[in-house]
Amino acid sequence: MQATIVSLLSITAVAYVGLGLLLYATQRSILFYPTPDVGGYGAETLRIDSAGETLKVLRLNGGRARAILYFGGNAENVAANAPEFERMFDDATLYLVNYRGYGGSSGAPTEQALYADAAAVFDHLAARHRNVAVIGRSLGAAVASYVASVRSVDRLVLVTPPDSIENVAAHHYPFYPISLLLKDKFRTIDHVDAIAAPTLIIMAENDRIIPRDNTEALIAAFGDHELTTATLPRTDHNTIDNSPTYAKLLEEFL
């Protein structure tokens, strides 16, 4: 009996360690889902250099004085936003960023690379527009919040934002020391104190990807910052933009 228990414990330990090693080795393929290089729905294509890589950025409504910069989710084809965004923001030039390794951009995504690229794209736009507002969705909310913490952003919108990818991963993998294993932690909450721009946070009522507690922790961190929040009923992480209220919130805030 004792030998059986020891054997079961040994098998469990090996399985635990093995799965942990697998998670560590494959974590970036779990976090990042690069999208293929597809058509831009009629958008112009810009090529912006950043730290030896070339980013494919889609531009809509060229020639407007103000700009809106968009960072999408970890598996999002940002080009799919083009028709709706072009209609919603006809008074602004829109820029949709393909992360490294996504949609025709070169390189491979990492947290620090995405931050550096985002700042480079913002600087490119700031030299050409009187002000630049930034939208970030899901993983893109961490990228957008970073930009707003190191650059003078006109307005900031965070859609289904995490307080950190580290905490979200800990929720989904509670039996592992995620803080020790994770390479790309995307701690959105660490950027809050340096953000000066008026901010809008939009949440989905039934979000199963970013737990509500994580977003609420981020909201609490903003304190008395100029912050507007909204929860869209009967939506989840991937359907939040199907709500007519989503477009209305963006149009009114931006």
C-alpha cells in the first residue's frame, strides 16, 4: 500500500513538473497568436521602423489633424476594425498597429518589444498630428497604457483590460508559481500612476478571459484620476464590440 502511494505521488510530481516545463517553454505561443498578413479593408499601408524591425500599420482617413492609434488583442486581426472605425471616426486619421510577427510586421512579439514598437509608432504620429488618442483592447490595453505613461496622450481607452497578464495567468493556472515562470507580465497596473490623459475603461459583463476582479483592481489603482467606466451587458470578451453601446461610448469619449 505504501509503495502504491509513493508511486502515485512520484507520478503526480513528474506530471506536475513536466506540465510546468511545457508551460514555460511554450508560454509565448500560448500568449501570442500572430495573425496572417491579410488585406487592409481599403486602408493605406505604412511601414514604420522600430529597433531593427518593420511594422505594418494601417491608416484610415488620412489627412485629418488629429489621430487615433489602436492596439488590438493577442489574437486580433486589427484590419477587421477598419470599416467600423472609419465610419465612427471620420474626423480623425486612424492607425491600426500590427504587432511584431503579426499581419505583415517583421520580428517576434515580446513584452518589451511591443512597448518599444508602440512608443516608436506614437512618436511617428505625434510628429504629424496635433494630438493622438490611444485605444487598447485586451493585451493591447497593456500596450496602450504603457504608451500613455511615457508619452503625452490626448485620451486613453482601455477595452477589457487586465491589471496584469501575470495575474490573469495566475487565475487560469493557479497551481503554478506564475510570477516565477512568466517572461511577459504586462503589468498594466504599474503604468497607472504615470498616466495623465482622461481615461475610459470598457468591460464586458460576461468576460471569462479577463476576470472581473482583475479589471476592478486596475480601476481601483486609478484612484481620483479622470476616469470613466462602463460595463456592457450580455457581452463577453470577444463580443463586446458587437454591442451598439460600444461604438457610442467610443464616439462620445473620443
